[in-house]
Amino acid sequence: MSKEKLTLDQVLSLDLPNIILFAAPVMIGLVALEWFLSYKEKKDYYDGKDTIAATVIGLVNVAMSAGLKVITFGVILFFYNLVPWSFPNTWWSFVVCLFWLDFWRYWAHRISHENRFWWATHVTHHNSEKYNWSVSFRLSWTQHIKIIFFIPVALAGFHPVMFFIVHQLAVLYQFWIHTEYIDKLPRPIEYIFTTPSHHRVHHASNEKYLDKNYGSTFIIWDRMFGTFMPEEERPAYGLTKQVKSYNPLTLNFHEWADIFRDVKNSSSLKEAFAMVFTRPSELQEMKAKFKEKEQVKV
């Protein structure tokens, strides 16, 4: 079944609303409410400087997304036009698109934790030692290159407009799960959907919790692929090696700077490659192996 190819001008002329931009005032209001409750109840859920840094990071990210709109639309449109099939514009197509998109969000997220290059595009979201609604704003300024992970959504035949609507809704879903105020929910919900309990585990720096619960909207992928971990004791949040800074530039680029430094200090192409693409949790072990080899040569 053939379909009419779309042009970028056709898609952009639809002037689609930026759902996240419209939702931003509501999210900021909820952050203010949660912050106030945390202060009133003398809980340690917020740090003022940390929250301001997260808000700045989030606002810049929204501006960057708007500025890169033509590029991201262009990438998805190009691959959508490559295939002769398409999904009809029906409600159930949106549901199928959500599941298919979420499947690839799981793998994009997982790879972002298991490969240092991609970790550099994601670490900003994890370098807070707090866990609250403002943490959902901490989206890396280099994360936009992860659009390549969503090419299979376009190749499946989902209209670019459908893709971007569903993608924005999936991103908005992430907001409410970044809180310590919501405890575990009823079992059916906890079994299927990613909840605050699941995502608290994901943001933990405890060894038992590392590299778990990658699910974006649905936790079923973690159950299927062996990365699920239920919440037990309260997590300690942040990185295994914390970044003691509130500077948005540092929070966005510290891992890129570390990668550049490690590549510069590498004594071989093999070592340089490993410094860029090794699993972050195995980085120190990898460095020790190369150092040992150098000492043997001497």
C-alpha cells in the first residue's frame, strides 16, 4: 500500500503546539507546592540551589528543543517517507505508537546507562542528590542526539505528527514519578506502569539499585529484560561519585570533559576507544587494566 510522501514544510505548517511548554507553568507550580510542603514538614527533599539549577537546565532544554525542531522533525520525516506503509490516524494508532515508542525509550535509556558516550548525554538527569519534581527538569543539553534511537518509530509508519505528540506525552509522564511523596501504588499499576517507587530505585546510587528500572511509561520492559528491581530501603540519590556543583554548565558537561581528558591521556587507540564507550560502572576497572599493561611494558 503506497502513501503520499510528506514534505517538511507540510509538517511544520501544521504549527503543532508545544505541549511541554504549555505544561511548564503547571509543573513549576507543583514544584513550588512540593518544595513548600517539604520545608513545612522539615523533610530533606529539596535544596534551593539544586532546584534553581534544575529549573535553569530545564528552561534551556525547552528552548533548545524548539530551536532544533526543524532538525528533529526532518530526521523523523525522512525515515517515515522511506517506507510505503503507514498507520491510520485513529485512536488505537496512538496507543500502539505509545507502546512502540516506549519500547525504544527503554533501550535508549538503558544504553545511556551502559555506554559512557551515551551516559554523557544523560548523566545530568542523575547528578542531583535530591529526588523531587524539579529533578524531572534536569534534561541534558546534549540529549537531542538520541533522536536516532527513535528512527524505528518512523520506520514503523507512524505519522511524524503522531510521533511528536506521543513523544511529548511520554516526556510529560516522567514529571509525576519524580517524587518521594507518592508511596507504592496498587499492585496492577505497579506491575504495568513506571511509578515513583520504581523510578526512585532508578535514581539511586546504592549498589543494589544500580542500572535498574529503565522503563519510561511502562515497567513491563524491565520485567521482560531482567532489569527490574523493587524498592526496598529508601535510596541514596545521585551518582556513585557525586558532582559537587550547582553550575548548569558543569552539570551538563562534566562527563564530556572527563571523557576528553581520558582520551587525551590514553596511550593507544584501543584505550581511547574504551574510555569513550566502556560501561560507566566498569570505567575504573578498565582504567586499572590499561595502567597495569603500561606498567608491564615499562
